Amino acid sequence: MNYSIRSSITLLFLLAANSLVAQDLESIINTAPNQEALWSVTVRDDDGRILEEFNSDKLIIPASNQKLFTTAAILDGLGSDFRFTTNIYGKGKLVEGSWNGQLMIKGVGDPSISGIMYEEKKEFVFENLIAQINEKGIEEFNGQILGDESYFDGQIYPKGWDWDDLSFYYGVEISSLSFNNNAVDLVVDANGKVGDKPTIEWFPWNTNYVEFSNNQVITASNTKYDEFYERYLGTSRIELGSSLPQGYIEEESLSINCAGCFFLSSFDEFLVKKGLKKEKQYSEYVIQTSPSIELSEYSLLASHTSEPLSTLIEWTNKESDNFYTEMLLKTLVAEKIGIPADFENGIKLVRGFLGQMDIDTTYVIMKDGSGMASGNFTKTSILSEFLVKMQNHTEFPSFYNSMSIAGIDGTIGHRMKGTPLYNNFKGKSGYVGGVRTLSGYFTTQSGERLIVSLAANNFIGKVRPIDSIHEQILEYLYEKY
């Protein structure tokens, strides 16, 4: 091989090795496959100076990047040490181990009465409460179960949530008295013959609170899984119409109707399961929605205290949990403004918090706290400015720790592996139909911290090509700075 050929090959290798640096932000976006999309990028240094930008003045739909605003406002208003305390009160008489009278469960908005915080032990909170009731000498219960939902108002969904989403775990009811994220956990097992119906089971305990119409079918093992679930609005009747390849097992959490009723039904079923009642009786449930119960007439029988807010916020952001977001936002209203808490005042509190940070809220248009509603808008310049300013907030450690780590956990736990962003980029992803966003912090190869906000709106097709471009941008920034 002569010298000129070797030199040419060496030059090609050098160009390839430095291709990310040789590119600029605009050329990466201009060669992206989704040219129909609106792309917006803002890159800032640790002091907030804009280093690079592309369409940073354009309004974008933030999707779940909106949770960054909301969870920061919740931490600011309640503090990372805030905890929920759910109490059970009794009014009646204890005769030879039998409680004759009322049990009243007062909802205070705790989103974590489920297995999420308790090593997937879904009965953990109920177990704790029943153990305390047993310690009072109560071995049997006869009477009425009353649920107090008056901490929140009666609006169960934020404005702008799409009815298509309301059958699934990410579009459940928001109630101050909530159990198992207001969903039933369904397991479908295509363990039969082709053409048969798959078997189903669900938590809580195959409860008949929900009614499943199982019209699913088992198909040949080499066919594709085709999902269909729909809850008839205003009911807990759920249509199952999926096609599942033979041997396939599907797990899905599906929403229920009347969250408070579901809580009481599940608690009653648990009493039966633990031997404190002979049978479950729907006629004994009463939901109280106005704050007229006089607690002086009741005795405290049991109490459960949640994990601290910092832990709940960590789950909220890492897993992008809409239910947790809206539950915590209403709690903020209840604690700061008063009950019954509503969504509208929650949004006002978030915008007020941003205003106190000198964020121009003219361009922060919010319909909900979680970012799933239609009609949410902001700018990548505002998201990145906000992230810069949050670094000086007393609750920044909890806020920062709540973010997903690239390649490690949360919604970006599967992304950026094998790149310099692995275990480096910490941030929040967002997705609704045609929208993909990503905002957060990372350290460049020279040790400089950058704060970025990336958005693609109005794209067609799958999200993977968008993620690829976002990651190319981050790698380019990592190399350049």
C-alpha cells in the first residue's frame, strides 16, 4: 500500500472519529428522518447562558416534561419530608371482640396505598391497618363502612384528558381515597388451544367489583399480539378483545369506576379474607364527599403514615406517573389553600411558583399537572431556564434525585447504553402522540455541566428515530463542550 492511500485511509478514520464534533446542531436536525416535525432545542451552561439553540422561541407541547414544573412546585410547597397519614375511625361498641357500629376511613390523598412503596406487597397498608384494629381487641366487625373523600373535590379527571386514555393505568380517577392506583391488575394467560379464550385473573383477589367481558382469542404461536381493552365509562365493566399468540402472558393495569367505592369494596373484601367479616356487602358502603363528619364522635382505631414526599416524587418522575402527579398536586392545594382541593387551583399554585422564580409564565400554558392533557404548551428555553434556576432551590437534592438516569432506571433506563451519556444524563422524558421531549442535566467530557431541553412535536411514526436524534445531539454536545 503506497503512502498516499495510507494517508487517505487515516484521514477517513480521523474524520469518522470526529464526526460528532464536526457536525453542528442544525445539521443534525436537518438530516433527521422526521423533517415534518417541529424541532426545538435549548442548551445552557451551569450559569444559564445559552450555548446553542434551535427554534427555542417556538411553543412546544411538553408532554411529561410538564411534571418537572409540577413536582418542583409540590416539593417547594410541602417539603420533601411531608408524609400522608390515613386514619380509620370507629363509632360504636366493642362487645366480646365484636365491633358493632361504623368504621370510617378518612382519605387524605395518599397515592401510595398499593404495593409500589412496599416491595410489591399490595396488601401491605391494609395489613398494617387491620393489625392495629386487632390490637384494639376487635376480632369481628358488624356494621357500616364509611369512606370520607371530602379532602378533594368531585372532579375526578383534569380538563383535557382524552377519553381513549381513561381505560388504562395512566388515565385513572383522582380521589383522596385511592387503592392500588385506582386500577385492577389483570393477567391474561394464553395457555389453551388455538381458538380458545385465554384465562384471566386479577388483583384485588379476583374481585367482582369489576366485570370482565372476556372476548379474547388465542391465535397461533407465530402470530402477533394484538391488544384491545376498553372500560365502558361510568361503569367498571371492561371489554377484553385482544388476540394473543399461544403461550403468551400479558399483564395490564386497567382503571376502575368510583375510586372511593373501589377502596371500600377492596377493604371490605380484605376484612372477609382476614376473617373479620363473614361476607362482603356492597349495601353497607357509604361515600362522604362533603366535610360534615364530626370526628369528635369517633375514636381513632388505626393509622398509616406514608413514605416521605421525596420518595413519592422520585417514583413520580422516574416512572412518569400521571396518577401520583395529580394526587400530589391536589394535596398541595388542600394543604396550601384548603379543602376540597381542585385541579384549577393546583395549576395556579404551579404557575405562581414559577413566577416566584422569575420564569415568564406567559408561555407556560397548563391544563393539568402531568402533561397528558391537550392544550399544554411551553418552550424549551423556559424548561431549560427553569432547570438552571432549580439548582439554587433548597429542595434541589430531592428534585434532582427524582430524575431518571440514562441506561439505569426509570423511563430512560433503556436508553443511551454504550454512549458517554450512560449513567451521566439525568432528566425527564415525555411522550404523547406525535410528541417526544427530553430535558435534564449531564456532564461533558471536559467536566462542564450542561442543562438541555429537547423537543420534537408533530412527528409521524415511531418514537425511536426521534430518540436517536436526541441522543445524537447529546453526544455532539458531550464531545464539543
